[in-house]
Amino acid sequence: MRRVIRHSSLLAALAVATPACFLEDLLDGDSSPVQHDTISLSTGIDVAYRELGDPDGDVVIFLHGYTDTSRSFLPTALALHQLDDDYHLYVLDQRGHGGSSMPPAADCAAAPAQCFEPADLADDVIAFMDAKGITRASIVGHSMGSFVALELGLSHPQRVDKLVLIGTAASVVGNVVLQDYILAEPVEGSWKAGFEAQGLQFPEDVYELDPLDANADAQAWIEGAWVVDPAADPDYLASIVPETAATRMGTWIGVARALLQTDNTERLQDLSVPTLILWATQDGFFYDDPDQQALRAALDVAVDACKLEYWFKQYGKRPLGPDGVQVDDLGHNTQWAAPEEVARDLKAYLGTGKPTTDWYYSADGDPQHIVTKKKAAPLIHGKCE
């Protein structure tokens, strides 16, 4: 008999004292609703994935962000399953992340970006759908995963029912966080120096290695500067750290370089797949001005041409501080801190074509307590008149 995890037990599970393995204990037992498997794709990638829900239901595929794994969306998928178990949910580890394989070093080690473009990851999703006999699916993507989702919507619209984009933008070109805070340092700074001090060529010789092979301080940087969210449960964050630390250097380098070349501003003017965007006010990766305004401006061109209908929903209420760092409200990793709230919007949007009108934000002085203000959400609706 299948067990469905209810709200209270899900929240309790997220607070257990063994962070590195608690989610596996929760999800992979005999009574769990989640199946865990790996499939070999026609793209040459072995993709690890989690699956739950009704095998005959409408399909929803979740795509995580940069250096994350399926863990990033599992609480959200479980919460959606608790709200409506009619959907067939797949939560993927994308290429080079988690339990999924790397593209071959012989083809990619010298120039990793050429194997980690959003189109490459989108090809994996199409190959996954083909292997599973899935004709169409709704795609939920966060950050890097949102650009993969957009690629699917732009290049394969006939395969996509709806798009849900969390922490996204029209372009990543020149993004300060990715370019300076991650790629320049530490990836191509102290980590590169650590490898070269061992006599290794960068990036060719480090493609299959991980940050801990470069620098003993890499773990501290990942814990203190990368897997950080003041609104998320600390035990949940601690469970993410080992997986992020195990992400191979080819992925760290390849995704960052590829995304920094990604600009969908003009292509979005032709987007035709119904889209929901969830953005939080303390998103330190993609800001309100100019990132979100540029995104909506591009989408509005498609709306004016009667190609697209979209919703833009704000989470959080307090803006970023002057230093651009998330401090006391929901931020870039919205689903980490508010998985149940995101699930409510997913259920509403997938079922009715519009999100809930409830506003979700962190309580004053307690960022991990998510407040629901009924029928008060800041919403923008782009619709052809």
C-alpha cells in the first residue's frame, strides 16, 4: 500500500538530525511513494531520476539548478504529490550532476562548455521522454534548470504543456555572480591553482575530479558561501553540501561557461508555451532590475503578438540589501525554503492555468517561518487582449 506523506510529516522529516542521508531514508524505504532508477539515453548520458505519482497521470518533469541534484526538488515534488497524486512526477539528476554520468571526457574535457549548453541538457530531457514513451510534459526548472526548460519550450514546444520557471532571467551574459563570484573565484582561481600545484593541466586533467581534490578549503566555501539560504532548514542545506562537493569539475566549469554565453532575450519573443515565473525579492542571482524587467519585456513582445500567456508571481516582500546578499526573506533557491508553497502554486497552475493569489514571504525576524497572506500576491498577467 502506498504511503502519502502529509504536510506535518514532511516538515518533521526535513528537521531530522541526520542531514546527509535523511531524505534517502524518507524516500527510498519500502513504503516510500518514490522510485529511484537510472536510464541510459540516446544522447549517451545515464540519467538518474526519482519517480512518483500516477503512472497514467499527466507528466511533470523537474529540472534542478547548477551543482544541485534531484534533492533540490524532492520536497516540492512530495508536497505536490500530497496535494494531488494524479500527476506522474519525474525529478531528474541532469548530466554531470548527482547520480547521472558525465559526457565523455575525450569529447569534452578540453572545452567543457561545449557539452553543457542548455541545448545539450534539453536534448537529454527529450531523450528521456522518448525512452519513457512520454509525448508531452510540463517542465519545472530552477535557475540552470529554468534555462533548460526554456530551451525545451523554444526548440520543442510540441513536447511541452506548460513551463514553470523559478529564479530565471532572459540572459546570463555578464552575470556578476556566476562570472566573478563562482567562475573567476574559486573555480578558475583558487581551485585551478590547487590543481596546477599538483601538476595537473586545467581543465583537461581535472574534468572527472571534484573541488575537494583541488583544495581542502573547498568544502568550507561550499558550506559557507554557496549552499546558503537563511530561509531554508539548516539540516536540509547540510544534506545538499556533500552532493555539491562531489560535483565534478567538468560540470562546474562547463555549465558556468555555457550559461555565461546564454542570451534568450530575442528568442523569448517567440515563446508560445504557457509559462509561470516564480521570483523571490531576495534573489541575489537574478535581480528585479534589470533582470526581471528585461525578462518580462521580452515575454511581452510574444504576448503582444498573441503567441504567449504568462504569469509572473513574486515571493518575498523585503528587497535585497545594498550588498546584494539574501538576508531575511525568500531568495534564489525559492523551492528550498518554501517547497509546500511552491507546490501549491504548481497544483493551481497545472490544473487551472493560473497560480494561487496567496503571497508567500518570510516572517519578520524569522526567515524560516513562511507567512501566507491570502489573496494578496503581487502578480503580473501577460495575456493577449
